[in-house]
Amino acid sequence: MSESTKTFKVKANDFVFFFDQAAIDAADFFKKSPEEFNLIMDHRSVNARLLEADINGKKIKLEVDGESFDMEIKDPLDQMLDSMGFSSASTKHIKEIKAPMPGLVLEIAVKEGQEVKEGDRILILEAMKMENSIMIQSNAVIKRIAVTTGQAVDKGQVLVELE
Amino acid sequence: MKKILVANRGEIALRIMRTIRKMGIKSVAVYSDADRHAPHVLFADEAVHLGAAPSSQSYLNGDKIIAISKELGVDGIHPGYGFLSENADFAQKVTDAGIEFIGPTPEAMRVMGSKLAAKDSVKKYNIPMVPGIDHAIEDVNEAIETANKIGYPILIKASAGGGGKGMRIVERADDMQEQMERAISEAKSSFGDGSVFIEKYVTSPRHIEVQVVADKYGNVIHGLERECSIQRRHQKVVEETPSAVVTPEMRDRIGEAAVMVAKSCNYVSTGTVEFLVDDKLNFYFLEMNTRLQVEHPVSEMIIGLDLVEQQIRIARGEKLSVTQDDIKPNGHAIELRVYAEDPLNNFLPSIGTLTKYQKPVGEGIRVDDGYEEGMTIPIYYDPMIAKLVVHGKTRTEAIQKMLQAIKDYKIEGVATTLPFGTFVFEHDAFFSGNFDTHFVKNYYTPEKIKEKQKANAEVAALMALKYWQEQQKKLSPVDHKSTSWKRRLAH
């Protein structure tokens, strides 16, 4: 691989970008002070502030436009190691319904072993004084109900498991 | 008045206590298990524990609040907004206990708290109203029949509701059963009254409301209008005053109508008369909110009155010190409600810990908040973190100030409505003033915020790479090698 086509992967919050060395070299970057940066990209003049830097750990945190971005840099070697380590990851399908938000279980509308149809109400979750019906998106059989009425649940917590 | 108990929590409790202190009066806070460390508890002169975190066991326990007030020699109770603020029975019990309720009379609350009684009350004043049924119902079948008669879309509103809570739009007859059941159940658990009201849903409506202030001697003034059309889930999120579409002539008419509504129920204290305004700028009376509104700061900023101070002065029997002629708009004020909600995920509550919390400061910037860095947003209450309010000489100046204030407001740990605010204030429709309550439905998608975030993320990523490579070069590889060689030789 020639030096200019070496590609770096950067994770910035939930986004992922790839830049080759040529693009990095061509970037119009200006360091106003050790913590204040400016970069002109597509005619946009963007200012940033360095919040945290871990050079060896390849982790950098910048603030742009009032928003902070956690960046993780992967050089070509890191990317190769990642692809080897995770290529065997299994794609296990866990059939369950998770809480879309934290809240209190107000009412459970199904029983274990019950057959449910698409659009049926599974339970009602109350959060911030709003009642939200949790509906099922496909036909299924309830295997296990993992919560009880009156229980407080976190976002992403399993509510019911499906066969 | 020497001592006032604030029967509320969060930003509003703190905001009320600041005025109480300014007036040389002692403040008493109440708190639930979830709020022992909350700023309103730390700020107050005295603080009393109410009970467990759920509001039914704490902030809604009126009898306990009255008992505490008697024990501590409290001579006024301020209910804030939400919780017990529009509960006429509570106001009556407070009055019966010989304590001043800082707000309207129980009678006025009963009349305006029931949409039906409210309509009856204003009938003789010729105030226009939206088509609907003339009685509250709790029967699902009757609701379906009525809705079919009025024609869809219809709006279900909790008879005892307010602030968008217990309100649902039904677009199709098929959804009526489920929506009615939920509306009734929600109304029961939130307000203790399951009856609902059905009315025609006016398309392309603006929501404009008028602040009123009334003393105990029949003097009523209005404090100009507030434009509250930017809503999500039928709840306000952006408010401003003056409205970009209200002319001086309309301001006089709508203000006069609001004063009439207040007079029709012998209103005392501050209140808000809500109107629906159609695309031809016809206004219809919606309801009167018999409390201090969340968005009262925008009015305070342009009319120069502290509305909480006015409430306290009125409660202790003072006459209004200003007349209608004294009320002139000074500049422009805008409020953004900062909720712990994720605008990228359907505005669902985003609960968590405020790992970073820094508010903007500057001339003409006001932040009413009830949280500090490190605090957790509890699931039991309204998810509002703060109200960000700005004042400018003109609307454009206020918008620019707001955009900068949003950038300077650093919140991490939970998703907030701040990025949504940026979207609104940068939008052409908002800038032109040509928008209605469907602003979110018509213009907003999470992708719009994501696109902007992605553009910033890309620049940040490239800057990070530049910086990282530059710093790496500073580490001299030669030194490293020689160190390790030395170590090997030593062994």
C-alpha cells in the first residue's frame, strides 16, 4: 500500500468516516492555539475546540458548533485486526420486545403462551405522564413475560420474550 | 405575608422562590424521595419531605402540604404549574385552613377547569368558539357516534386536562376505540376525572394566548399575546412574544376578549386565555389556564413585570400598580423549552445523568432551570430540564441570540430538544413568521438534524486525524528503540 492511499477510519459519535492520507494532507487545517482549530471544508469555515486527547489510545474529543464529538481513530492495522476479530461474530436472532424508553409498566395485556397478532397491544408503559401502548409488529407466541405491573424499566430492558 | 410554601419542584419551584426571596419573604420547599438534592430544596429557607417519588405520594398530596404549612406557620401557598395548581378542591382547602392560595379563587378554577362551564361562562360576551359537543363524555360508544357526526379529524381532550396532557387527535374512525380508551385512562390517572370532550379539529391552526393579570378589586389588564404554535405531541416547545402575525389592531381585540373571559369568572391573579387562530387570523376561544404558565418569562421580558411578584402582591390584597396603558411591548422575547427528550427518536423521554451541564450566560439571556451537573433526571415527573429565554431589540436579533445561546448550552448524558431548537430557529418558515401548529409535521424530520450533525462530525473527524498525526510525529521513535535496547542489554 502506498503512503498516500493508506486509509484511516474515524468513528465520530455515531458516524463513521474514511479518509486516505492524500485527503488528510490536502485538508486546509489551521491551529489557532493548542486547543483551538479551524478547518475549511467545502467553503465552510468551521471552528473547533479540543476537549480531550489520548494520542496513544487514538481517542480525541472535539467540540464543533456547540456539539461535542468523541472520535476513535483506526489506522490500517487496527482495521485489519478488527475485521479478523469480528468476522466470526454470530448473527443470533433474539426474539424479544424491549422497552423503547424508561418508564413504569402500567398494564400487561398478554399472558405467557398466548398467541398474539400484529398490532396487538402487549403492554402499556407510562413515562412522564404519557401512556404508551407497546404493540407487536408481527404474529408471535409469548414465551415469557419479563416484567410485572408497576415495575420501573430502563430503556432497552426486555419486556417480553417471544417463541 | 412572611412565609410562602412552594408546592412544586424543579425549575418553577426555584424560579418562584427567587422572587419570594427578592420580596423579603421566607420560602418553604417540599420534596419527594427523588428530589432531596434538588436545587429548589437547597435554595429554600425551610424544606419538608413529602413522601415517595411518584407524584401521587408526594407533590399531589395536598392534605399533607396543608398540614405542613400549618405546622410551619406558612401564610401563603404557591402551587406553581402542573401538580395541584389547577385543583379547585385543594385551593378551597388551603383557603379554609386560613392560608392564602397564591392564584385564582376555587370558583374561577372550577368554571375554567371544566371546558363546558367555561364555554357557558363566556357565552354572553360574544367570544367565538370552535364547533364541538356541548357535554363531556366517558362512554366510548357515545364518543364514536359523536365523532362520526362531527366528522374526522376530531380532537379528544380531557375535561380536566391542560397543557396538552390527555389530548389526542383521531384521524380515522378505526382508531377511535383505542384512542378513547387511552384518553379516558390517561385523564383518570392524571387528573382523577375520566370525562373527555370532543371537538372538530381545525386544520392549519395557530395557537396564540393572552396573559391576563387581575386583582381582587375587579381590575383586569392583559399582558399582550404569546405565540405558541411550535409544538410537538401537541405540547408547546417554542414560545415568543409579540407574535409575528398579530397587528396592533388585532392585539387590542384579542387582548380585550381575554380580559372579558377573565371578568366572566371574576378572575383573580395571573392567568392565560388560549385562542386558536385560523389562517385568516380569526380567533376562537379555546380555554383559560388558571395558573402561571411555563412560558410566562417571555411576557415578563417584554412588559417588564415579574408575574410571580404580581401574584404575591395580588394575593396579599394589593391593587394593580399598572394600568393597560402602561403595558407596551419592549423588544422581542423567545423561549425554548429544554426537555430531556430525543428529537432523533420521536421526542421520546431520554432519562439519564447530566454528565455535563453548563448554561449560557449573557445580556438578555435567562435560564430557568432546576438541575445541576451530575444530577439524574427522574422518570416520575415532566422531563423539562430548563427554559431558555432570550430578549432582543427585534425578532431577528432575538433569533440570533437564541441560536448562539443554544450553542453555548452544553448538556451531555441525555438527549435534549436543543438541536431541535436550532432546527426551528434556522428554518425559513419560522423566520418569516408563516407557520402553524403543524410546523413539526410539515417540516421536521430527524434526518434534517442528522445531516447537520454528520457534516460537523466529518469536519471533526478530519481535524482529529490532522491533530493526531501531528502529535504522533512529536514522539520520537528513535528514543523508544534505544530505551528497549538498553533494557535488553541490562538483562
